[in-house]
Amino acid sequence: MIIDSHAHVMLPTEKQILMMEEANIDKTILFSTTPHPEKANDLKSLESELSVLNNILSSSTSVNERIENIKNTTKTLKEVIDKNPSKFIGFGCVPLSLTYNETADWISNNIIKTIFMV
């Protein structure tokens, strides 16, 4: 079995699975993502998607905005995994700037219970 150790959700998922098959990858550890440059169909839409990434990297989004974004992208990640459990294993994201206890709670509530349904 060949496992890709790191990829982000691509939309549509069927395209990502086709790319995995072409590369002979059996399973992927799948990370969530906010920007989706693969959805761009022209330069303007690509710039729009990349500006989302730029805002994240430059800390232009508040912690609360980032937390809501992570919750939304985790939901998408979960949906993709649920539809393709033989192809993907989920990898959860934790917001920066949380305390130790907040991080532990986040992992329990937003990764273990959400992605892995324990």
C-alpha cells in the first residue's frame, strides 16, 4: 500500500482521487484547507483564492475568524472522508494562540469527536 503522507482537500474530490490513482497512491492523509486554487478558472479567481491564503499567513484574520474557518474546513474534511473512507485518513487542525487546556478541549471536541467520531 502506498500512502501519501500529506495532501489538502481538493474540490471536486473525484479529481483528487483520479490524481491519486494516476500516481498509484492508495490512501492519503488529508488535511483541511481554506483556499481552493484548483477551483479557479481564470487569473482573477486564482488571485482571489490566493488572497485568502495571504490573509491567513499575514495574520489579517482574527483568532475568532480563524477558529470559525477551521470549524468549517473541518466539516468539509469530514464530509470528504465519510464519502471516501478507503481513500482518506483525516488530519485535524488546531488554531494557534490557544492555551494548553483550550488546545486539549479543541482536540477532543473538534478533531477526535468530529473527524474520528469517537
